Amino acid sequence: MVNAMIDVFVSRPTWVAPEFERGLAGFLGLLRSVGLEPRTLGTTDYPAKAPLDEVIRLMDCCAGAVILGYPQVLVTSGTVKGQPVWPDLSLATEWNHIEAALGYARGLPLLLVHHKGVGRGVFDHGAIPNFVYAIDLADPAWPLSDAVRGAVQSWKADVETRKSARRERAAIAHPGLPATPALSQDHLRVLQLLAEAGDEGLTADDVADQLAVKQQKARYYLDALLQEEYISDHMVSGEPTLYFLDARGRSLLAEKGLL
């Protein structure tokens, strides 16, 4: 049985101050312990194109998003709306706001957590219809609190609902496929090809060429793997659809010793 981890996007800076590292590691461990695989551009995934394009591509692979607001910019003097800054203003990375907006626009369940004192943008209560948790992220034990664990479990339920809805849409889009297709050696080979391609992905033509089959058969394999969420696709107007290996597909390959 494949341990079906669910990919979730984690918006966080690639650098955090040393006092935040243990708590961050603990939170990522908490996600994995409940069956969620955290993915972040620059840490688990690396861009092959412009960062914004890669963020969009990576979000299309995920069923939910966590926005972690760590202090990155400290403003000690200046003005905001014509008024002097008082007290000092602590700001998170601008990518938190970009990625939260992209996730919200895609209908991904969002979980927003920020360090106490970090504000503005998506971390202002009421900016988006999600509860925002203000926590001392310098406390190494913050992921162990009942409030955080409860928030993760509640958010995970929404993530699972989103994942199920996506699977139902795939079944409607491909009504001729069995609900749980038997995976042939060719299906597994497609997963291996996508694993080798990494963040660059493959088109249906690429798969057909490497398997030495017609494109129609390659699409049949890809559609079956999409329906069971072993892989994900990324569509851009005017360009061929790209396919990528998902956490469930990686788990299957690892279980069979094919990674």
C-alpha cells in the first residue's frame, strides 16, 4: 500500500534567523507526520524558469498552502501613509503576499501563521477570509501547542476535501478510465521518466518519444496517472501541457525500489 502523502505549498523565506530554525524544522516535521509533504521553491524544489512561473507551477501540484510570516525587514525610521514609523515596523518577505494571493486565487485552503509583531498585507486580520495565527516563532516548541496542532488538523481536512474534489473532476474529465487503474510496467516507466525530468517536467510528446509509443498511448498512461494523482499537470495558454511527478508517485517508486 502506497503511503499517499499530499503535497502542500509552504511559503517561507529560504533564510530565517537562527532562533527560528528549530521551530521551523519542527513544524515541517509536524506536516509530514500527518501525511502532508511540504514543498517550497528554493528548498525542496528549484526553479528552472522565472521564479513566479515556478511558484505557479508548483502550486498547481499542491492541494493546500501554508504561509509562514517570518521577520525579514525591520523598519526603524521612515513614514507610512505620511506618518512617522512608531514603533519599529517588522515585515515578512514580499513573497508571502504574492504566494498567498496566488493560492487564494486558485481556491487552495490556506493556513496563515506569522511571528508576533510581523504585520501588513495578508497578515492583517480581515485581508482574506482566513484566520491568521500570531505566534512566537522563536519558541522551538511552537509546533507542539494545542492551538497549532488543532489548526493544522482543521486545515488538513480542507486540504483532503480539495484533493478529493480534484480527483472527482479528473474522473469526470476521463470517464473511460477505471477508478483505480492497474499500473503496468509502462505506467511505472512514465513515473520514472518524470522523476528523472524533475522540475522541468515532460510533455506527452516527450513521454511518447521516450517510450517509443504513439502520443495517444502516452496520453492514456498520463491520464490514468493523473486520475490517481501520481502526477500533476501544468497548463499554460499556447504551450504544451507539462507533467510532473507528485508525492504519491514518488512514494510508489520508492516502495518498489525504482527511485
